[in-house]
Amino acid sequence: MCGIVGYIGKRDATPILLEGLHRLEYRGYDSAGIAVVRDGALRTAKCKGRVRDLEQVVPPRFRGSPGIAHTRWATHGEPSDRNAHPHLDTAERIAVIHNGIIENAAALRRRLEGEGVAFRSETDTEVLAHLIAAMPGESLLERVRAALRLVTGTWGLAVLDRDRPESIVVARNGSPVVLGIGDKEMFVASDPSALVRHTKSVVHLDDGEIAEVRADGFASSTLDGGPTEKVRHTVTWTDESFDKGSFTHHMRKEIDEQPDAVRATLSGRLEPRFQTSHLGGIEMTARELLDIRRVKVLGCGSAYIAGLLGAQLIEQLARLPASAEPASEFRYRNPVIEPDTLYIAVSQSGETFDTLAAVQEVKRKGGRVLGIVNVVGSTIARECGRGIYIHAGPEVAVVSTKTFTCTATAFALLALHLGRIRDLSTAQGARLIAGLKALPEQIGAVLAQEADIAGLASQLARAEHAYFVGRASGYPVAMEGALKLKEVSYLHAEAYPASELKHGPLALIAPETPTIVVLPRDDLFPKNISTIEEIRARKGPVFVVTHEGDLPVPVDGVMRVAKSEPELDPILLGLPLQLLAYHVALARGCDIDKPRNLAKSVTVE
Ligand code: HGA
């Protein structure tokens, strides 16, 4: 979704801002723009298209400081040069960039038009520029504060005042704003990835906060004017970790990074002395964990599917009833919040709007929620206040790969911990610890079969529809496989519990419709073989992802993974399906890192 960058200091803001926008490109956007203050005037450039298109329209010698820049993902008004941010007031004194939605924009616009304001765009954002300009107040901070009191909706915004170039004013309500602290210079961004080249020291604004950012520091307060205390976080990600390196796509690079990413998720968390896991961030005593009667996992997209795997792991290892639900559904159905239920919110970015809203709903009703999140210091991480960071490193491709695998691994750690507090024996704990330790190497071995998987992908790429089926923990694996394929290759894929096939979708099985069967060597192996027989009887092509060993039925393609502990098998079984989706997308010529219509971090409803 759209991005914000800002700079104030002695340097020329333009190259810093343009480079920051490139860093935010992965979030998905449709237009871009920039504004800087120079010699008492605002200079702006903006256009529909990519940041490289903006670079073409930025005039030579476009220099200045402070400056702000934006990548827009249109909500109000089509993607166009006119609707791109920044938006200016009539006198071109105030420049605003904004992420979010101003809900009362139509009424405010009518009011301002009645006062003679001529609007230049169709956006909701433009009302902010005119409102701020019209507000009384000595400082830009006071004017922005006064304007925001008239506004309802969500915002992450940055504002420049041509006549007050000593500060940038930023505010947050529902859309992230991060300040980067430099040496006599300050940075602003919607996401720390745009800052890490310049500083590792960041401060996250909270909803309802506003801040005046000067070259030598910042002061934050509430919209009512009460000062707020902020905590600095240190970002561990390096600038290089956002690059593709020698890979053609971020997705492929991130698939490859999984052995190290899982090592990082496990690092320091295995506790062989007591055959359990050590999860300092969950901040709950053994007594409190023992009081939990139920677990409910909330997430969206792949995070939700990882939650389904997580719920199964918790049921298996801790014998606690556990389930997962899309956060977007949960938040709107007036859920019953129970004091002895542990709610777990899963989000890679930690900014997913629906998941954040679900967390807030749980907390509002007095429930206890912990986060499983990748981005340190992100909104969901802070809102939960306790949880597990997966430490997967930056994920730039829109589709999740390594963060799915690392989230499932984090769930295994949590399930082990909850299990060992309950009835899971030391021998079982030791078995799982050994299984977890072996994962990184086993993941590496799956990735080494890429050439074979690419061969299968070239067959699958010709299909128009595909089914993914699995039983028990194989079903979420099938769901994630189907989602990956849909997202990156636009091939229509559906996931079903294997047992459901005969209750409906079997009607569509035909020679041109392949089925991918998740086939672990477990108790359900014979049942899955029967499913394969049923598909073959309808002449449907069958691909399987399975363990070593002979298959009692002929199939059209086999992807193999090493055998782990039964509870951990799904983590490995999912990996070939990531490579399969990647290679189908490659064969179909898709824009793998930026699939159409999708954005990385979904910060709107
Ligand atoms: N509502 C504004 C900003 C859009 C946005 O935040 N996208 O993620 C607009 O449409 O310009």
C-alpha cells in the first residue's frame, strides 16, 4: 500500500526521498510524487506510474530541504498525475502527503468549495491541504492539529509549510508513521525499510499522535496537545537485505533464504535442558499459561493459513482446543471473548489493518492477545505488547514464502512450550527439539530439487484450473499451495480437504484439470491414496508432494521432502509448492514480485 518518506536536515532531500520511495515500491502503488522547500517556495513533481517515471519528471536542479515524497495506492479518485500526492492548498503554501482515508472528505470538500476553494484533484487527501491552510495558529503543528480535529478516518501524513521550513509535521491514526533519528537530521517514513540506509534508530508514532520533526529532534503529542513519551527501537535489518542480490526475483531469493530464516526463528529458543522452548517475549507465567483453556488464531491470507497450521500444532502438542479464523471476519461478527482463551494475532508486517482491528476488538473486550509478527516494533507487535518475533528478515515480494515457514516454526515452538507445561513428556519434547533443529538442513535439501519442480511447473502452467487437496494438517498445506499459485501465476486454484473431493469438486476433475495431493507418510496415507485413485478414475492428472518411498499408484509428477516429526512435516511439505508456484508464474510470464491488484502490507480495510 502507499508509502511516505520525509527528510529534514542539511542535505538535499531529493535523492534521499527518491531512494526512499524505491525502497517502498514493494508495497504496491500506482503513482508517486515529491515536494521540497527551497528559497521560500514549494517545489513539487508528481505523476502516475512508477518511481522511475517520477524521476523522469523531476526537473534538473530540483533541490531543497525539508522534503516529503509519496507512493499512492488510489482509494479516492483514479490513479492519475492530478490525483498523485503531494496535494497543495490554493496559495501553494502547504503540501500534504497522506496514507489512509478521510471519511468525511465529501462534506469537508463541499464546505471548502462553498468558501471559494477550487479543488485540483478528486482525492480525499486534498481537503487536508486546504483545511490546514485555513486553520488559525502560529505554528504548522497547531494548524495541523486543528485541522485533524475536524477530520474522521485514518491517516498517516506528513505536511510541509513553505513559510516554516524548520519542521515537518507528521501524524498518525490507523496508518503507520515511523521517525528515523539521524545526526542533526531526521527522517520520516511509513515503513522502516525506507530509513535503514540512513539510521537504525527509530520511533513509531501511535494512533492519535502528532509530531513536529526538526533537524535536531522531534516532539510528539496527542491531538489534544498533551506531550507523549516515545521509546526508541533499533532496527536490525540492513539496507542490503532489501536487495535481490544475484536472484531474478525477491520471491525466489526469499524461498532460498528459508534455511537461515528458520535458524533465526529458532535461535536461542530451544531449551534442551527441560526439553521445551524458551519464548521470553510472551511474558506470561507458567501459571497463566496453564489457565488457558482455548486458543484462537487470527490473521489474513497466508498468515491465517499459517494460523490454521499453528492451531493444529497446539491441539496436537498441548491438547488445547485451538482454531484459526480470518481476522477480517472475526472483527465484524461481534465475537464472544473469553477470559481463558489465548488469542494470537499473526501478521508479517505487523500493520495488517484487519488483524490490528481484530486485536483491538479482543483487547477492548478484555481478552488476552499475543502477536506472531516479523517486523520489530510494528503496530500489531506494540498493540499486543507480548509475542514472538519470527526474525525472518525483510520480505519484499508481495507473496509470503519465508514468513509463512517461519510463522509455522514459531507456532511449533509455542505449541511445544504450551505442551511441556501440560502433558507433553520430556521424551516427546526431546523428539520435537531434534525435529526442529533438523529443519534448516532439510529445507535446504528440498530447495535443491528445484530443476525437477520446474519441470512439473511447465506442465501445470498449461492448465486453467488446478485443485490442491490434503487431509488434516495436509489441508492447510494445500490451501497455502493454492493461494501461492493464484497470487503469482493467476492460475485458478482451489484447495479442498481431500475427503471433501467426492462431495462436490470431483464433478470438475477431467484430463485438463490437475490435482496436487499433499501426501505425507502418516496414518492417513492409505486414505490419500484412495483419493488419488478416485481422481485417476476420472482421468485427472495427479501431482503429489510426499516423502521418500514407493507409491502404490502411478502419478504424473512427484515432489519429495525429507521426513520430519509428524507434527513438523507440514512445514517441509509446503516448500515444493512455493517453488511450483514460482516456476508456473515464470512460465506464464507473470510479474512475480508485484502480482496484479495485490499489495504487500494491507493497511486499509
Ligand atoms: N485516500 C488517499 C490515499 C490512499 C491510500 O492511503 N492508499 O493506501 C488517496 O486515494 O489518494
